[in-house]
Amino acid sequence: MRYDYLIVGAGFAGCVLAERLASQVDKKVLIVEKRSHIGGNAYDEYDENGILVHRYGPHIFHTNSKRVFEYLSQFTEWQFYEHKVLAKLGTELYPIPINRITLNKLYNLRLGSDLEVQQYLENVRDKRESISNSEDIIVDRVGTDLFNKFFKDFTMKQWGVEPKDLSPSVCGRIPVRTNEDCRYFTDRYQFMPRDGYTPMFQKMISNKNIELALNTDYKTILTDTKFNRLIYTGPVDYFFDYLHGILPYRSIRFEFENLERTHYQPVGQINHVESTIEFTRVAEYKFLTAQIASSTTISREYAQKVGEPFYPIPSNESRSIFHKYKKEISKLKNISFCGRLAEYQYYNMDQVVANSLLKFECLVK
């Protein structure tokens, strides 16, 4: 059999493109996935204690895009959820992103309005003439003390490099608020798939035009599989056999634990910002899924250099390497690159979906 498209990877990018090509233009698609499951890093399942967990850490869906939300709504019902995160500093917990409550509790202040917070931050900020890295963008907003307490060590643990060696986009993703809004995100749509991410992906690729091969490295089937076009969503450096070197990624080791109690912590995620604590954050999945059960499962995250690639590291060195791969991509025909790993971009889930929908439109023009 000849396929119209061979899609490498069954995460968001691969499944969205497969679904669109199969359902909208009647194309025959083969998805090849090296893991034993679909869904990429958004894969979830029930653990041995009956708790629905995200095997690759908490994946919180949020978007301002009506198009993305309505597209995914074809494949899932939704459970309303607004994510809240606390930072553990010493023995105390503080709202993150930094807001008025954070400042009042940390410094024993009585700031009562947005204007008072703005004035306070203006007085403590360390003004930078140019913003060239993640340290610059934070101290320019909130000053050195808040940077040292909440960002410096946590960023070093998470990324393996100091904030001054990271693109401003890394720490710049986190807002600073003058009000008492303790939500981590303020997007228009904040929901979780009611039955989990995996059932949503299953519905996306249930079309008769789509075939799926799990536990398969696409390079092992290229010579025996006939197809017209390739869509690649895996690591771009692996595609080119590391021709220009290995692109740096951060990986994560997860330590899951089930506890015989209703809840372990007051919110779905606690960031451990101090260097004396080895793990970066603790997630409790029942907050995310609204599941009712007598026990609860948490995961502790240990960021590491080796392992499955999770986050592209946005630095000058990585940009230089990726630029060389982009030149290689420009030489290719009938091959498309899409997704966080293939484009070496730190995309949120909704951004991957939006990008994949645009990629589909370009393919069928």
C-alpha cells in the first residue's frame, strides 16, 4: 500500500495533521511512533491505584484561541479548571506568578491597590537599559531580591544554566501582577479534557484513513514503506543524524507516589524554588482532573540533561546549531517539519495545535 503521508510522531502535531489530512482531504496516512503510546508528552493513564496521572508531568490546557478550542472540542468534552501554583520558600507558600498577595506576605506589607504595587515595584526594580537574557527581564520588572528568591535557583535547577545565559523568553513567559489574581493563566479558555488527553487523541486518529505503528523508529521502515510526503515531528537533529551536532534539551525524571489521603497539598502544583531541594516541582493530579478518590498520586520532577527531550534550551549556542539545520531543511522537498522538537521551539500545547492547523492549510493549498 502507498500512503499519501507518512507522519513521524503521534503527539499533538502528528495527530492534528493526521486527523485533518484524513478527514478533510481523504488522504491515507501512516503515523509512526517510537513510544508505546500516542499523545506524546501529553499522554495520561490511570495508575495502579486508579488515579488518572500525566506520565510526563502536568499538562494544563489553556488558550485564547477560539479556533483551537473549537477544533479540539470535536474530540473531547471539557472539565473547567483554573491552574494555581504556589512557590515554597523556606516553610512558607507564596502565589506564583508574583502578585499583591505574594508581596504583602513576603515583606509584611499592606499594599492595597494596583497602583500601590506598581509604585512599589518601580522603587525596587533594577532598571536594565537592554533586555538580552532571562535575568535582565526579571530584575528589570521586580528587582534583585525577588529574582534571587523565586527565579535564580529555580531556573538553574530547571534549565541547568543560569538565567543570564537563557533567552528572555524563558522567564519572560511568567507575568508579574499588581492585583490578587492567583491563577497561573488568564486565558479565555481554561479546561482539561474531561476523560483525559489519551481518549481525545484516540478519537482524533480513529479515522479509517489513518494507520498507526507504535514502538517503531521511522528510520527502520523507510525503505519498505511507500509514501508521497513525509511530515516529521521528532527531534530535528536526529532527522539529520546529528550532522551539525546535538541540540541541547532539558529532560525530566518523574518520581510518582501514591498517598492514602484525600489531598497532599493545597493546589495542583507547588514549585520548590530553593537550591537545597533537588526537585523542581510537585504536581497533584486530582486537582487537574477533578477525580474523586480516597487516595491521591503526586509526582516530583527532577530536571536533567539526559533522557527524553522535553524543552529546547533557548540560548545563543542552540540557536546557532539550529540555524544550520534550518539550512538543511530548506534543501528538502516533500518533507515538512512541525512541532516543538522539529522546529526547536518552546511551544505551549495550544500553539502546537494552531501551528499544525496552519501547516495543514499550507499543505493542501
